[in-house]
Amino acid sequence: MTRKFSRLGLIAVLVVVVLFVIACGDDGTTDTTAAPTETTAAPTETTAAPTETTAGGGGPATGEPIKVGLIASLTGTAAAPMPSMQAAVDLELETINNNGGINGRPIEIVSVDDKSDPTTAVAVATKLITEDKVVAILGPLSTPPCLAVAPLCEKYQVPMLRWDTPTLEYPNAMGDWDFICSVGPYDVADALMVQIKEEGWKNILGAADILPPNYQSLELLKDMVGEVGATITVLPDTWPLDATDLTPFINKIWAEYEKVKPDVVFAMSAIVQTPQITKGLKDYGVTVPIHSGPVSSHPAILSNGPEAVEGLYFIGAGITNPSQLPDGYPNKELMLDLSERYMAKYNEPPTLFAGAAYDSMQILIQGLKVGGDDRAKVRDAIEAIQGMPCSQGVVNYTPDDHMLHGGYNAWQVKDGVFTFVRQLN
């Protein structure tokens, strides 16, 4: 292995307070069958034919199962996004197993609940590795469990496909055996810079919650916007994810808006806070465009009615609304196929969380095709992935970089529909 474990990696949680409620689960092993909760928005109708799936065909797989561990935060602080992530895993599991599996062998998911707690995560991960003998691990989602489990996977040399989000402090994985299935603040800032250039915004006001993709991307923009002759004022205060009354923060944004007279407001907020922030600023008299970040790329921002976020810009992956992607857009067929299959099974559109879980399954499948039960071969095959399309762009892992990059687009809410504006990176 070329990378050293001394390169630390603690990845911040993509903990988002959304309008989901899920049933509690124990920490025993279970087969994954959970369906997601219902969202408020439906995608526009698609007509494209589905693309080829990852399955090999030839009927249901009947060989000896390949065991894979799934550390799912079914309860605790990180539980909110799990229904759609669990659903995406189940969908791909069903697809691959019904079409020949991995070289004739089905994948068996052994699912555990880490309760969003690092101590529990270590206990269930140890059981998965030493007793269940899983070949690889999907998850966890939040920072403390990932911090606890990644060294364990390094110790036992088990590939780990983690769902947390990179930060500026810890921009990569912890060692040779964990791979990140999400995109970090550098790519968010890069996408926002393209938006700034294309829209010609010169005077920018920024405010954000405590999620790293939101506030850290604004910090990065401070050193970037000068390239296009723009300036940005970033409010020092961030708001917590559990805040239900955001009036004090809206007041601060409004006061700064009156002071600097910006031509765009970057209000980078979490899903259920986005409608309150957007509507509150409009009610105060903000007339310039309001722009949010990738965490707002979710149908639940329409939960208070589309009018609350009408006109809002945000960035997100193509899975946000594949039917809106222009012809020739990279991976459009893949995302249309995923969206159609997800809608057919769950009667709701896939979220950005479902897209990340789908991507982790595709990465895992590529590793299992080469390595089977051999953990080292699976790890090496995953690290060698280059140019593999996914919902967040293209997977290009290297020995020195176990992250995803790019794949963002600009979107705008128009008449209650997530409408494609442009490709960003």
C-alpha cells in the first residue's frame, strides 16, 4: 500500500434534519428491506429507456453468498437520511441478485444499527468483521462512528465505503482501506465559482449553517472570488441544525443585506431550514437571487409549499431531477434508469442521499467482481476504478485520493420543479 495510515482523516457528518421518521432498529443482523418515507415532491415524467444495469443477467444468483456489512444509522442523530439510503441499497441488491449476482453468487447484506454512536459502531463493526466475516463494509454515515470504525477496518484490512463528507481539516480517507463516497467543500466552492462567473455576480453576501459543505465552501470562496473581480461578505455566525426558529439569523442576514447591497445572497442551509430562510428573506424584502448549497438538493425543501422556495438557486448532482438534464449530459441515461427504477419501487424520487448510496453499491460491485471473498483484491480493485459513471459524476480513485469529485449542476426552483440551469463541474 502506498499511502500511510498516519495521514489522518476525520470526515464531518452529513447529518441533515429532514422530514423523515424511521422505525428504531436493534444492533443485530438483519436483511435490508426497509422502504423510504414519502417525500412531498414528484419528478417530472421520464420516457427514456433504462440503461444497462450492473447485473450480469442469467436469472437469480444461486451460489454461496458474498457477505457485506451495512452500518446503518437507523437511530440517533444521523438517522434522518437513512430511509432513502437504505432504499437505494435494497434496490441495487435486488437488481444484482436477480440478474446473476457477482459471478453467479448473490450479495448478502448484513445490516446493523450503530445508533449514530461511536462505541456502538465499534461493537457492531467488530462483529461484522470477526464473526460475520463480511468482505466489505458500507457506511457509517456520521463523523464519530466513521472516526471509530475506519481504524478498525485498517487494522483488519477490510474495505470500507463510507458515507460521510470531507472537510477542509480532513480532506481524505484515514488509510488504505476506507473510500469516501461523497464530495467535499473544495468541489462545492469550485461549483459556486462557476455560478458566480456565469451569472456575473460581483457583490456576494454569504451565510451558512454548521454543515461543512455549506460554511467551509463560503470560507474557500473568500480566496477565490477575486479571480473574477468579485467580493464576498460572509457572516461569522452559523446556525445549528436543530434550530426551529431561524428569525435571529434571518435578521442578521437582512441587516448585512441592507449594509452591503449584494447582487446575490448565498444562504447555505439544511433541508428543512431552507424554506424558512428563503421565505424569511423574501418577506423582509430581499429581491436579488437567493442561492443555497448541495444539502438543499432534496424534494423536502418543497414541504412548506413550492412558493416558499420559488426562484431559489442551489447546486446538486444530476440525480436531483434527471428528466431535466439536457441531451448529451454525462451519465444522464444512468440517472434516468436509477430514477425510474426507484420511482417504480418506492413511488417517490431518489434523493441525493439515495444517489450516494447507489454510488457506493456500484463501487462495491466493481470491487467484488474482481475480488470475490478476497478483501485485499476487493480493496485493490476499488482503488483502481477510473472513469466509472455514478450519480455524483465519475469515480476516479487513486492510491493518494479516495474521494469523489465534481458532478455538480446549478438548479433553480421554477413552478415547483427542480429545473436544470447549467453543468458546473
